[in-house]
Amino acid sequence: MDFIITVALTFIVVILALVVFRYVGLPVYRVEAPNIVRLLESVLAQTATTADWDVFIGMPIHHNPELDKIRVKCAMLEASEMTERRGRVIFSAAGRLELQQILNQLSASTEVKN
């Protein structure tokens, strides 16, 4: 009898969770320009973690093709100019210069829209 009650309660909980996800929706992480600006600023300050960088580089930005171009540019820059030291993202001088240019361009385009 206990087994039937456990199975029934489990079934009810699973159905309830599915209904909640159906009407509330699943959580979505959406990268916007201010997020990228903050990340690039922290990379230039050498305080960004490799996890922060990997999340940015590894996730395509489908809702904004311009931001995705920046992501791809940063990924290509990572291949030649980035190292990791004690869990932090470190770029060479040339890489830092390129990131600063990307940051300036992104900051200018965000100010125009606001």
C-alpha cells in the first residue's frame, strides 16, 4: 500500500512541475550589451574568471546578430591572445588593445540607443 501511495504522490508532483513549467516558462539566460560591457571591463581589469568568459564564448547570441559577431570576434581573439592564470582570464597587450576597441565600439553603440 505504501508503494502505491508513493508512486501516486510522485506522479502528482511530476505533473504539477510540468504544469508550472508550461505556464511559467523555463528560465532563460539572455546576454545583452550591458552584460558584455561589464565582462570586457572585468577582463581588461584582469578580474574576470574563466567561467565567466567560457559562458560568454560558448553560448551563441541568437536574438542579436551584432552581439554574436562580437562574441565570435572575442572567441577568435581568445585562441591567439588569451591565457589563464589562477582562474583568471589574461590577455596579451595586443589582445587587450583589441578588446578595448571592441569595448569602445560597443559602449558607443549602446549610448546611441539609450
